[in-house]
Amino acid sequence: MTHSRFLGAALAALALSVAVVPSSLYAQEQAPAQVAEAQLRAYAVSYLVIITARDDFQREMGHSHDEQERDRIRLVLQERLAEILVEQELTQEEYERLTLLISIDGSLRERFDKLMEELGGG
């Protein structure tokens, strides 16, 4: 799955989970987002590891037809996603916020794309 498709899927999930976007995010649409390079790098690393974890999850789910096993696989994924964010010192809220900002801020998206190329995920 390309990072563009994953970002799109993440945004769709975010849109479903958040009914109202805070006005501060609308303000950020107008001005370039101020995201520190270290935080953007942590996001990019998390993003790459999350893609791998989700690909593994999809593969495992495809091989399992037992509902209890599928529930176990889902739980393992949830735990792994939480671990990934802890390892990169990001909260779920920060990750979702950065996903949104990257999708609406062209200059931040360019920085993210450059990082992805550097990290080998571009």
C-alpha cells in the first residue's frame, strides 16, 4: 500500500471519528503548519512502521477464519500500534493531527514526502 493510499485511508477514518474540526485547525489551513522537524520525523517513522504492521495484520486476517482468532489478531494490532506511537513519543491525537495537517498543508506535505524518500518509504 502506498503512503498516499494509507494517508487517504487514515483521513477517512479520522473523518468518521471526528464530527467537528476545531476552529484552530481551520486557521492552520490558511497558514503553513508549524511542525518541528523532529516531530515530523517521528511521524514519518511511525507511519512507515504502521504501514508494515497493518500489512501484516491484513495478511494474518486473510489466513484466519475463526472469529476468536480474528479478535486476537485485532487486539495484537491495536497493541502494536500503541507501542509504535510510544516508541516515537507520539500520542494518538498528535499522530491524527499530523495526518490531517499533512493532508491540508502543501509545504508540510512536501517535507513529509522528502522524509519518506530519505527513510526509504517514498
